[in-house]
Amino acid sequence: MFQLQDVQSAIREFGFDGWLLYDFRGLNVLALRVLGIPPDKIGSRRLFYFVPADGPPQKLVHRIEAGALDHLPGDKIVYLTWQELEAGVERLVGGRRHIAMEYSPRNGNPYISRVDAGTVELVRSFGTEVMSSGNLVQYFEARWTDQQWQLHLEADRLNQQAFALAWQMIREYVRQGKRLTECQLQDRVMQYYAEHGMTTYHPPIVGVGPHSGDPHYAPEPGKDAEIREGEFVLLDMWAKLDQPNAVYSDLTKVGFVGTEVPAKFSEIFNIVATARDAGIAKVREAFAAGRPLTGGEVDDATRLPIVRAGYGDYFVHRTGHNIGQETHGNGTHIDNLETREERLIMPRTCFSIEPGIYLPEFGVRSEINVFVDAQSQVHVTGGLQTEVLPILRD
């Protein structure tokens, strides 16, 4: 629910003169969420809502959708022609030096770049500098409540049980000489989720051998591999409780179908685990010192051990992503590879750290979740895997 006092406090905290929230036909989902406009209430005309650092907000809406922002505080300007729209925007931002919008310089971070270039040009034409609202969006969109933290802990507990179930299924089928495919194991995990009141937007990744070397591999019936003794297996599994406001647990673990893990698998896993732990340490150190920390900094710290080990070219994705009611949430991602992630890691937000090395014959990823609580204490969930699991070992 939109709380003007909280929004203005955040605007001042991040040094803006105001926040201009704009949408046209649902293109700016971030603004719609902040404004509390549900998908079934999205209009067909441009709307603007300006929240100054101090003072009453102002609305700019089209005549045939004049009530679009009536649920929000502030005075209303109604336009009909494009000339009236431009004059209205000038009334909103004129005389303001630094305005936040869902904009990213050079589109360095497309997750927050939701306002078209022409609208940015219009606002700038009135002598106003447009700056990124990324941290503002995150402040209202990505921070968890205490209840959501508890929901995550329960999702984490159940998700780790799902891993135990998967490893046990592999163990039993291989020992009994029964055929087990990637899709069969995937289906069993989905059944487990349903049985335990969990939901997910997509089935988990079950990757065997070379398939584990594809970061976004998705098994298909008839094309999936059989899980046999001597195979390397990667499981990436994400789910949340099927409840309002629930948030995800998203974890990746690896195993070997045998009693002893070959050295080549252990060697790569140890490099990945060192990188994962370096990322966690970076977060812990920054928050312990009270130092601001960006997602890009954590990506750099995590990536460095893999680069130094000579496998930098095989770590082909960002280190992690924000986690919320969607698996990939709208807060700070752990990324300085694919995007320039300059947003801050904030208290009450959660994200994954999941470095990987992907070789043609197999790939290793180790993924855990990190939550920074309201007191800036850093919590790691998912269980730190310390070795490749020897699945057939008693």
C-alpha cells in the first residue's frame, strides 16, 4: 500500500528532488506496483504521478481516464491534447534539478529501464536531470517483511528435503537397476512440491553429464538423458509456499552417481565453492563495517577466484539474482558481467550467490540464498555444500 510519508523519506534519503512515476499501457510494471495499480486496472492512456521530496504529490491523467490515480493522494491535472500533456509534465517537474525515474544510463541495467527515451527527453527539456530510481524501486518492491522471512525459512526447509528426496530416488533406482531419466526425477520433485503446499513458475533443472554444462538446460520428454552410475548430476530447484506474499527458495547442488567422486569433479567443485564463499564473505564484511555495497561488487569478488584459477571464460552468467515473490525479483542482482548493477544491497532483501564453471563434459554450480535482515545481520540459507555428493555412498 502506497504510504506517502515513507516514499518521501526514501526520496530524501537517496538525494532526489522528487520521483516521477510514469506508465503507458503497462510498460512500466515497476511504477504500477509502487502505485498499487493491479494488472486488471491498467489504462490505455499515459499517466504521470510526481512525488516531490516535500509537499503534496501531483497527478497528470487523460480526460477519458481521469480517475486512474484517484486512489492516491495529490492534486490532479487533466490533459486531452499532446500539447496539454507536455505542459502538464512541465508543471510537475519544472524547477526540479534531480528527478528519479525508471531509467538506467546507457541501459546499463535493463531490469530498471522501463521509461522510453522520448519521455526522458521530454522531462529533460524542462531543465531537469533524470536519474535512476533503481534503489527507490527496490526499497518498496524488494524488501521482505518479517513474515516473508519466515515463509522463506519454511520454503528453504522443504526445498532441502526435496533435494534429499531426489538424491534418494537416484540411489534407489540405480541400485535396483531401474531406468531413471531427467524428466522422471523432475516430475517427482514437482509432485513433492504439490504434496507439501509449494508452487513454482517452472520445473527444476535436472542436468546429467554434458547437460549440467548448460546453465539453463531444461529436460524434455524423449530428449532427456538417463541417470546412470558414473554420471555427474546437477539439480537447480526453486519453489515457494503456495500462500499470499510467499517468497522463493532457489538452490543448486551437485552429485556423482557412485561411492567415490573422481578428482576432476572435486577439483572444479572446490574452485566454485571457494568463489561462492568469497561472495558471502564480501557481503558479511561490508555489512559488519557498515559500508555501502553494490551487487556489482559482490559479483566481482565471487568471480575473482574462478578467473584466477583459469576458468573465467567458463563462468558465463552473473553471480546471482534478487529473490522475492518471483524467483528473479526486482531488487539488486549480483551482477557486473551482463549488466552494470550499481544498486545497493539493502537490509531486508534476499539474493542468490551461484557461481559456476561450465565445461563441455560437465558443469558445476553451487547456489545458496543470502538474506540481510533489518539489523544488517547476514543469513545464509540452503546449506553450504562442501563436496560433490557421492550419491551411492552409504
